[in-house]
Amino acid sequence: MRPRIPALLLLLWVGLLAAKTDITHYTKIGNLSLTITNFGMVGNGFRVYDPATGRPLPSLEYPRHSGTEHLYRGGLWVGAVNTEGDTLVTTGVVDATSATAGSEGFEFYPTPADSDTIRIRSSLLTSPYYSPDAVSEEDFLATFYDNLQPVPNHVPLDLKVNLRSYGWSYPFADDFVILTYTVHHIGAGVLSDLFLGMYAELVTGNRDFWGDQFGRTPFFQHKRLVYLDSLHLIYERNDGFDTVATQYMGLKLLGVEFNGRRLPLDSLQVGFHWWSWQDMTGSVSDLQRYQLLSDTTRDPDVDDEYVAEHGYPDPIPLLSVGPVTYLSPADSVQLVVAFVGGENLNHLLENASWAQKAYDAHYILPGPPPSPRLTVIPGDHRAVLYWDRSPETAPDPSTGKLDFEGYRVYRRQLPDTNWILLKEYDRVDSLGFNVGLPDTVDTGAFRGWYRFVDEGIKNGFVYEYAVTAFDQGDPTIGLPPLESALRNNATRVVPGTPPTSAPDKEIGVYPNPYHLSSAFDTPGAYGRQIRFYNLPRRATLYIYNLAGNLVKTIEHDDPYSGEEAWNLISDRGFPVATGLYILVVKDHDTGRVKRTKFLIVK
Amino acid sequence: MRTGGPILTAFLLTAALLPGCGRKYPLPPVGNAGMPPESSYVRVEGWPEVPVAVQGVRDLFLGRDGFLYVADAQGLRRLYTNGAPAPVTFAGLQAPVAVAQAPDFSLWVVDSALQEIHGFSLSAEPIRQFAIDRWLIARVDTVNGQPDTVWQSIVPGGLTVDDQFRLYLSCRNLDLVLVCDTAGRLLDTLAGPGSGILNVAEPRGLDYWNGAVYVASTGHNWVEALSVDTPRTNLLHLGGTSHAGDTAAGFFRQPVDVSVDTTGAVYVADYGNARVQKFSASGAFIVETRNPDDPTARPLSCATTPDGMTLYIAFHSDQGDWLEKYTRPVRPGGNEGGTP
């Protein structure tokens, strides 16, 4: 039996508490959910759960929310010769075989400083993590060291490592996550003949398919591992036993930089090696690990043919590159790799190509136009959308060209999560449907903005609208038109009657009578809803029971809506009882008072 | 009562002025000047772990990069501190005499046969070389009625580099310490011939620390620390008041090399006395180290680690040359209070 020890990570975390290790952050912006830690490891060994829900946190889930995992754990290896002539290797992760040896091989640690945890930045203006320093839509940052805490049988190289991960939501860039490891030597003297490696136990399987057997010994018996020399790409897939987990996952070397200067990969040695599980535990000498890192040969693929001929080896791959001749305290060397997913091999290769393009372009990717500013004004069975023209003057961040092409208008009725495309506009040119752009408003607060009216929607229901902008794409490089994210300007409204102070407009209530679980209710004790319409623009609503007691007071002040909702909770915080209630509405503009009655049946 | 006034005044003036009268040079302190006692460095047995043969050692140098460098008849070699040779070759040298390393880890080597200084990158790639025998004019002869310049050749003794990338070259045959930049331009003279504490005679080993160049002035049997900034001042003088040298502690007979750690402690290869002496930054003698097997073995060069805990010494005897490593003993429960 392969000893996957559940307590291992737990003990490791306990041992590292003083260093504030963090294993709870995973990428969310794209289609990969990769756990990134602040101690040199990626993935979580399938052993970390959300304390709120009890559900497992993703290790490397792809596609996102699919339940298909692809990585047990991975991490950085650094090997070098110090000036004492010692050949040393620091490893972020190894094949741990026992709890007592758990910390051996897990040799990077953050400082105990509160700030030395995972930090997040985003280039999205709408993100709470927005930072002008962000490189991607989701940057994770961490710093860790190999000499802060004593590790059994480990002589540190005196390294400081800055990890940055980059992720995007763009359709061509949402299937990979880029990791950059910047290694600094913080000891005396220099390190020579330095090699960098990425350990990654790639293993594909679906949680639902495996059930209780997920992550146990049989789960690991179906890996197929291939290395493509020309692309510096390792990929792994299930041998077909798991009929749900059909995707591919790759680890690609994108580049190596020395003092910020990119080194041609053909000037370095890139190695692909694998060994059988447990063959590289903490008891393995640094010299043996270094030989693996520095070996220029490549191991055979573990494909169906290899397994048929040699049996199943349960391979653990290592992708290595070097040597960096010298690393002084003034120098830094950076390893850049990407985890790349694909629905099939061709899709994987396409995504790997985009990951390489992202690196080659210094992470300045072709981007969609920004979302327009959007205002949605609800009306009686309608919603009026206004949006500005700002996307039309925004150059593409990659090419600098003004490549705006059109807008798309979307709507969804909550709680439904699916968006419906209501309308598409595009410029009259050689691309798209050439329907033209909508007319702009000539007067009023939205002068110069576009206007769209959505008719026939139901009053009292919650709708969400979004207007996206899309560009022309670039067929010459296979880039489809890019569209801004719907969430960037998604706006919720509840259509209803407009505000009115007309004396002949009676105050209305719906549903009346109210029954539990009406069509307007949403799940939860506070999701009940009874609505009042034909309200003045500014008014106070008083709700009395038949005994004449004031149950609820609501202030209404809305220039666009004459409706108000009540969740059937009294001012004292209690659900109201079945019975007849009287609504009194005082119009603050006219001083007029209107009354109506409604029935609640529970 | 009034008669005591002039007597007291004379006594006070005498007490105040007498200690300075006639003192041409700072005297070496007597004893350890209140410093904690320090035992002699202890040889590390089994070092080098990989045998390294040396012959005709001219310089032993511990670089900023942490490597040990040996300049001998075989050329310049980089060693790991366990003694194993690093796989690197410094090409183009014939008779390297001294080596120094700049803050950017570039390595500078003076070659007596080529009369050149060669610069190498950390990867041992040549980055610059320039002649040193075109700095000084020996004389101008007349050949066929035309003036003919005869350039002054230099017998280099030592080399060091400061934080401003200025190179200091000691010229044994000229009693000079010259200053140049890494482009080979002669900038200044740090010290010239003479008998004072700002002069040198047959200067050899050099080291730089904290604004001063330390010179083993072999002909004077002194070691001087001279300010690199002008006006030149003597920041430390070791070796007594005469040029005769002595076997006593704090005196030298043919000091050939000097090394300084990051606390300013000075290590002097005292060739004629077959020992390496250690002094505090203020010049107090601390301890001497000799070869335990052959007390007559003479140190050719010495190098200290930045923390002063380790000494590398190149020895010479009738048996030839060899390298040894010494460490400072640590008292049980801690060291001796740190390097003075």
C-alpha cells in the first residue's frame, strides 16, 4: 500500500505555526484553481478543507468547480555548490513518507511577520485587491526562506525566494497559471553551478468518480506522463480508468532570468526526470538530488507502451534547468513555469502556447476593452439601460490599437445564474454582423450615452443587467474577439411602478394575500417579500396590525422606483403573524396620506 | 604656600607633555591592553579535504565571493574552502603575483612576467587587461639622435581594491604603492620611498579595510595602514620604532602579507619570525600562530575570513610550499567575547 499519510500535512502545519504558513489560498480568476502556499509548495495534498463548509479546498482543480484534480503537490527545488565545496539542495516538497520526517524536505519557511503570508493584487479596477502594481488579474505574492528554521538533515543554501503567480480570466488565458520564483542568495560568498527544478506530482482524477477512494492508493495507479522536449512541457493524463477526468494537465518551463535578463533556454540544460514514489524521500542525500537536477539526459515517457513493458512505476516528475554559473548576494535568478490545463492534447498545446506568449510579452496580454459605465433604471415592467462610450477610446494593452468592435447587452433573472444575450451591437465594418451602434441620448443626465430599453419584464423580481464591450480580436495569431467580463458592471434592479404622487393612484400591494413561499420569496428566513407599489418618491410607510399597533416603519426615497419591499420582519426583529394589516403612506412632498389593507397568511 | 605654585605647574606641564616628547611613531602596546586573552589559532586537521599541491606561492586570498584563491607557479586557481579546486580557468596569465576582488566580484590579478593587470568576471571571463610598465618613465635615452623613452618595469608585490573600484599596487623595486582605476589609468601614489610611517620600503602584501590600505612594508619591517583619502594619514602603525625588526611580540622580521577582517583586526604574515601575528584594530597585539609541526615554517601569505574565526596560511620550508587552515578556538559556553 502506498502510504499517503493524512496526518502528515497536519503535523507539518502545526510545526510551522510560528511561521504563519498559509495553505488556504487558491487561484479563482481563471479556469484553474491552484493552491499556492507561502512555504514553497503548491497544491495541498488533497488534505485541506474549508472550515466553513467542510468541503475540500482545490489542490489543482481543472476545470474549475469540476471536482477533477490534477496535482497532489508540487514545489521548488534549488541545488548549488557553495564556496565550501558542499553540494546542497533545498526542496520545497519531497515524497514524504512519515510524519516524523515530514518537515524534512519541506525546507522553505516564511518569517513570523504578519505580513509574510499570501498577498493578493489585481489589475481589475473592480477587485477589492486592485493595485496599479498588479501584473495580472490575480497576482499571489509570497516570500519564503530556507534558513529561518532548522530542518533535520538539511544544510541551507541561504536562499530567499519571492513567489509571484499570475492568472487571467480572458478566454485565451484562463487555462493556465504562471508561477515565477525569484531566488536570492542571502548568505556570504557565492553559489555556483545552480540548478532550479519544479517538482510536481501530477495526477488526474475526479473526486466524484473516486468517492471515498479519492486520494488513496488506487487513485494514484493511473498516471500517464509525457515530456515534450521542444516545448519544455510535461503533461499528465489519466489512463482512461477515470471516465470523468478526461482533461490534461501540463507543467511548462517558460523561462529563466538572471538579474532580470532573460536567458535563452537553449543556452541552458533542461532536464526531465521521474522516479517512483518514495524514492526521493527526505533521507535521500542532497548529492543525489543535485545529480537529478543537473542531469542533462531525459527519462522515458510513462505512456501505455512503457507501462505494458515495464509495469506501472507511479512516477513523480521533476522539470529542471541550469546551470547558473554563479549567484552572488547581488544577483537573482528567476524560474518561470506554468501549470496549463486542456480539455484534450490539442487544447493543452494551444493553452501552453498562450502561456508562453504571455511570458514572452512580459505578461502584457491582449485584453478586451474595458466595460462601459452602466446605469439601469427600473420602470413598470421595464428597465432602461444607459452606458457610456469609454470602451471605444481604450487602446488594447498589448498592441496599442483602438480595436473596439461592439457591445453586448445581457440580462438574468435571479436566482438563475445563466445570462441571456438580449442584444448585440457592432460597428459597420468588415467584422461581425454590422448592425451598427445604438443611438445616443441627446438630453438629460445621460446625454451622449447609449440607451436600451428592456420591455416586458415582471415587476417585483430581481433582474441583473450587464453590458460588455468586445474587440476585433486578431485572426493573424488566432486570437478571437475579447469581451469584457459581465461582472464588471453587472447591475441589479427590481422593476416596478414609477414613483407617483397623483391623488388618483391608489397604493397597491402584491402578492395580496401573501402566502408563504410566494413566487417573490427567496430562500431563507429573511427571503420573504411583500411589495408595495404606486408609492410617492419620498414617503414613510407605516404598517399597523388590526389591534392598531405599529408593526413596521419604512422610509422610501427613490427617484426611479415607486415600489418598496418588506421582508415580513417587524421593527422589533420578529416575523409577523398571520392577519390583516393596514398600510399608511405619508407623502413627504404633498403631505397627503393614503391607506390600503393587505392580508398575510402563514 | 605660594612657592608650591610654579613647582606644581611645572610638574603638570611635564606630565602632560613628556609622553609625547620624542615619540616619532606610535609604540606597539604592551601586553594585551585589557583585551580578553585569546589562544593561538588551531590547525584544522584533515584540511584540505582534497589535496592541493602548491609551489612558489605568491598570494593566498579569500575573496568577497567566498572562494579561496591561490596564485603560485601554476597560475591562479580558485578553490572551494574545503580545498577542492573549482572548475574554472583564469586564462592568459603567466606569473600571477597578487589577486584582489572588487565589490562587484570582478577579480583583478597582477602578473609580474606580463607586467599587466588582468580583470576577470566572476565566471573567469576576461573583462580587461592593461599594462603597468607604461605608467612610469625610467629615463629617456637618445638613440640615433632621437629621444627614446625607457619605461620603468615594476616588480609587483601586492594588490588590493577599495570600495570605489580603485586598485592599489605595491611595487617592490620602486618602494611605491600606486593607485589606478580598473581602466588602467594611473591615478595617484599612495606611498613612496622614505623612512617614515607614510613611506614604504619593498612593499608587498596589501589589504583594504574601512578607508585604509594596509601595507606590509617588508624593507621597514613595519605594517602601515594609510588613508586612501588625502591628505594621507597613518591610521595604524605596527612593528615598533626602528626598521631593525624584532622577534618579540608585536614586531616583525620581513612581514610579507597582511589581511584584515571586518572588525579591523589585522593579521600579518611575519615571514622572518615564522608566524602570523594578530592585532586588534587599534594595534594591540593579540596572538601569534605558528605551524605546530614545524615552528620554522615561514608564512608566505595569509587570509582571514570576514569574522576572523578562520585563517588560511600558505607556508614555506625546505620541504616546499603548502596550505593550511586554522580556526580560532572557542571557549566552552561561548567564544572569547568576539574578535577584539
